[in-house]
Amino acid sequence: MSERKPWAFYGRRLELKQLQRILERKRWFFLQISGRRRIGKTALIQQALKAVGVTKTLYIQIPDSDSAGVVAACNGYLETFGLAQRITSLAELAALVGQLATQGYVIALDEFQYFHRKHLFDFCSLLQAEVDRLGAQAQNVQGGLIVLGSLHAEMAALLEDRSAPLFNRLTDVLQLDHMDTASVLEMLRTHADDDPYRLLFFWNLFEGVPKFYRDAYEQGVMDADRRSVLERLFFASSSPLRNEADNWFLRELRGRYDMLLQYLAAHPGCTNAEIEAELTQLSGPGEGKQVGGHLKILAGRYRMIERRLPILAPARARSGRYYIRDNFLRAWLFALQRPVSAVAFRPLSELIQQADDRLQETEGHALEALVAQLYEERSRQGLGDFALTQRINGYWDRSDVEIDLVAIDENNRRIRFGSCKRNPQRLMASLPNLRQYAQRFLDTHRHLSHWQIEYVAIAPSISPTLRRQLQQQQAIPQDLPQLIQGLNA
């Protein structure tokens, strides 16, 4: 057996360069790094500090607690990092940040959004005084402060609201999103392979969250079969992801909105009216009337869901559909939550099979999103034969028109309509509807009717025989091996 390759730092090359440049300025900085939990914020900081050679560091993860709990946690981190100082109040924490930055330390305060809590909010005013003092002598201060957060709305309220004490104090901002597909491929190729169904399976579960792939690596299942991956990561008593969704997503909701999220997980792309009808049926008219407020909070404060419009739709169009933004949360709610919770009462093999069957259902929707992302990455890198001029998306209307993907190249006056199927054997049967729906789309957008029209049939893998059959029907066959070819992280 060949020796297993060590885990490395993958992707984030642009963000890493940006952070290194900030550190190399050797002057005061106040940096905000935002992104969902587990997205790699602290790993990025560690990599940049190592690359630049910064050794004076302090990392503190702020607990969701009162001031006494925050003080206790801070003193624990001070001891861990070998610092002699101790604090007894939030005022002393703010002063310590100023003191250490003056001494050349880089201080990172993680989960900074908890200072938005009413009982902790005074810290922001205390920190403002230190930030202003350090900013006034920036050339003589070689340290800096990094605040990290995972709740977008609360971070914005602390740092971007005009009435907030820290408004306009940031010197730099980094927003971390999911890693691109090329970086996911780099991990898979290094520790397993780029088999198209393995890529779809992992991307449907983890999308571009590096921590989850690291968990799979640590459990030794990056190159394992699906059942082994699920058992080791979710169903064993020591599984690292068994409580992930509850700890890092659903706990923030404090038990609310569960029915709404469950419905969205099972019905991706549902409308406001459909959600309202479902919640009214389950809980009565009172709950249905609350849908608008629930959706606004889940989309704005927690960024768990998003409303998408069909391609070319005006911003105020009423034809929006709702989706769970995060692949992991959707897969957990639809496929994994109930089987994992029943592990003490049902045969393990049956539960894993049930979870895998439901995951395969979600992979159909995930394939559409993965292909759209691959189209965008290829266009950005100048690969392939289709240069996008706007974000790729699907199209739908109230007359049951449903097109999986619409890609537009305005410069060359080309439009491409796509059908995505996890099962490639369903592609041939999908072509008549694709052409019919595309014509109805063109009837609605007549300015495109004289463009070059193309039809593409997409699946994870397409056999040579099926490829010839699709070409005979004047459709362009594309599979994941084609779409990932040449991509660079």
C-alpha cells in the first residue's frame, strides 16, 4: 500500500495573497473576514501568518455567553498562547487589544458577531477608542486586529451601520465563499480521483467547504465507496459530522423555522405561495401568515436561503423561487438527519441505504448547480467554447416551462439551453421538451430569436454510444470529465 499523501492547504490563492499583502505592510490594520462556519477563515489566517513569518499572535474565539463567560474564555486563550496578561472585564479586553497591537501582535477575535448581543455591545465602544488611537499612529504600529464572523447581518450591524461605534474603522475586508470547483478537484485528485460520480457525491454533500473534505481525509474515506463515507462521517459514534448541522446551523435558530427549512430541503425551488400553503396545512393559518417574515430572516440574517429569479427576469419579478443556499444543510435536512437520529433503533445498513437513496435524489438538483459553476469557472479561465457574459441560470414561468440551464454569450450572439440529468439514460427523452420550452422562452424574448441557438445534454458521464445518439439529435453532449478538463485552482 502506497503511503498516504499529507493534507495541504488547498485553494484560496487570491485571498491568501491579499492577506499576505496586508500583513506585509507592517502597519496597523483592522481587518474583517466573513464567511460561513467551517469555510476556512482561521486556516487562511494561519497560512498567511506562516508565509509572512509573523510569530506574535493571539487567537480568541468569543463564546455565545455573558461578559463573565467572555472574560473567562479570553483568559483561557491568553494562557494557551503563553501570554502573562489576564483580564477581568470587557474594558480590559479592549485595552489589551490596543496594548498587544502596539507590541506588534496580530490579534484575531473569532465569532465577533456575538458582540452584537445587548449584554456585550458596550465592548464595541470600548474597542472604538483603541482602534482610533491605533489608527492615529498607524505608521508606528506593526500589529493589527482581525475580526471574524459567520452571521452576515450581525457583522454588518457592528461594522457597517452608520450608528455603530466601529463604523468606517475597518482598513480591509475579506469575504470567503465556498472554494471553487477547481480547488475541490485538486483535493480529490490528490487523495482519491476525479471520478465524475465521486465529484458529484462529495460536492452535493460539502460543496466548497474545506473542513469537511479534511474530515473525510482524517477518517480515511476520501477514496472510499459512498456507504463507507456516510458511515464514517455521519453514522459512527465518533463521526465528526454527526452533530455538525445542529451545532453550527440549526442551533442559531433556537428551534424556530424548522418546518420551513425541512420543506425547502425537500422541495428546492418552491415559491412563497407553496411554502405558505404547506405551513398553513401543517400548523394552521397563523403559521402561514408568518412565512414572509421567516423567509426574510433566514435569507438576510442567517443567509441560509436565497431567492432566485429566472434568467433575464427583472429584479422585481414575482416568479422567484426559494432554495437552501448551503449544500451540506440541504443534504442533512433532506437525507441524513432522520436516519442518523434513528441509529440506536434501526439496523445500520438500512439507515445508510435510506440516506444514500435520498442523497441521490438531491444530486439531480446539485448537478445543475455544479454545471453552472463549472461553466462560469471555465469562462473565467478562458476554457472551452462558450464565453459567458452573465451568470448562468435556469428559466421557468407559470405555464410549466422548465429549462435547467440557460447560458448567454452576448458578444457572439449565442444562447445555449441545457438539460441536466444525473441518469444519462434520461437525456434522450428530455430533448423534445427542452426544444419546446426553449422556443417558448424565445417567443417571450424575441430579441434573442435570431441568435445562434444551441442545445446541450449534460450528465455526470456519457457513453460513446449515447454521445453519438445525442449528436444525431443535434444536441451537444457534455459530461463532467469534459467540463473539468483543464481547470486550474
